[in-house]
Amino acid sequence: MNRAPIGIFDSGIGGLTVTRAIFERLPAEATIYFGDTARVPYGPKSPDTVRRYSMEIQDWLLGQGVKAIVVACNTSSAHALDDLRAASPVPVIGVIEPGASAATKATRGGVIGVIGTAGTIRSNAYAKAIHALLPAATVEQVPCPLLVPLVEEGWFDHEATRVIAAEYLDPLVRGGLDTLVLGCTHYPLLKPLLRRHLGPQVCLIDSAEETAKAVGARLAELDLTAPDDHVGYHRFVVSDDQARFLEVGGRFVGEKLRNVETVPLG
Ligand code: DGL
């Protein structure tokens, strides 16, 4: 048993999707969320820069006494997970393996689409993780960089978002996908819009829920779970612009998004 908080980080606001899933699945756990709002987006940045930013955040979280680290950012998971794990005395859980595993279980025809940032797609991390589990899968990947600023703007159900999403997704639809991995923290917020565009026959994989399950399993395995009667507190920390984080982030973690602190890194 361990009452220390779980550290969760992302390049900005999107990692709150993973945080919310952890709140729901592991209600006794305390959390510290770090959103690098000063340096978002990570998607177009080089692997070395993303690794450096991710290491800085991990060091800061370790300094807060976290018992585990969740890399909610897909781009960080794609570029930095191995280095983060090698440098951390506590377990580090990324989002790519849980999402890839869920996709291989969900697919019926073996045609899996993956959408993510330019960095995540270029790294091929999802395709590698899917092929490790299902070698016969056809994996079609499309970078969708414009969706991140639209979500950060709170345009979850806006006509502009619909037009841009259609432009990105239509080649995948023509390729006959049956499963789509939302390989970016921000995309689960567009689920209703994507669902309307793709129809019910395409299974949407939201790695947030899968990652929360993986976190629960890992904590239990290492005997790090908080006791059931523990009332976990939730801290939110950003590197810039609290007002926008509160406004947009509040829409998906509700009343828990209070007491936002600013810690500039780097
Ligand atoms: N958090 C990033 C991810 O999941 C998306 C936003 C960004 O580009 O930084 O890949």
C-alpha cells in the first residue's frame, strides 16, 4: 500500500483525458498532473527535443515524490519512453502499448488506422507495437497535426474541425479501416465528431481508458495501490497560461480542476 501520488504528464491539456480515466478507475489515488502548456505542441518537434522536455518534467515529478509516472503524451511515449524508464526509480507507463493492444483485440478485418501527431506517426511506434501483437495487421497511419490546436481551442464540435478531420480521415476510410487508434491525447475529445463521420462500423480506440487499466494493474503488481479509504488529492501544474487550461480543461475533468499552479521549466 502506498499513498504517494501518481505523476501524469502531457505537452498540454490533452493528457487530462488520461487523468480523467485514472480518476474514474482509481478513485483512491492522489495525482499530480503536469501540462507543458508553455511548450505545446510536441508533435512537430524533433525526438531529441521531446526527450529533453520529457526528462525535465519527469525529474520535476520525481522531486514531488510520485510513486509512478504516466506518460499521457503519445509523442513523448513514442520518442522518450525507453529513456524515461531507464532514468526513473519508479515505474513509467506510456500510452502506446495499451492502445495498440486494445486495437489488436478490437479489429475484425485486421485493417487498423492510426492517427497522431507528425512525430508519433514518423516514429512508427504504434505500427511496431501493433505488428508485435498481430503481425498480419494492415496498419495505415496519418499525421493529423491541425487537430491539436483545434482541441486546445475548445473546438470539439466545430464545422472547421469537421472539415479538417474529414480531409485527414477519408483516405483511411477508402482503405477500408475497421478500427481507428486515436493516437494523440487530444483526439478522444473529438470522439463524438469522429464517430459521426466514420459511422458505428469503425471501432475507436481511446488509449486513455486502456492506459488507466494498465496503471491499475502495474500498481497492484508492485503493491503500490492506495488503500480504498484514501481520499486522494489532485494537483494540476502547468508551465504557462493557467486561465486557458482552467477554461478548456474544466470541461473534461469537471470540478476536480481547481488549484492550478504554474511552474516554468527549462
Ligand atoms: N500530447 C500530444 C500527443 O499526445 C499532442 C499535442 C502535441 O503535439 O503536443 O501526442
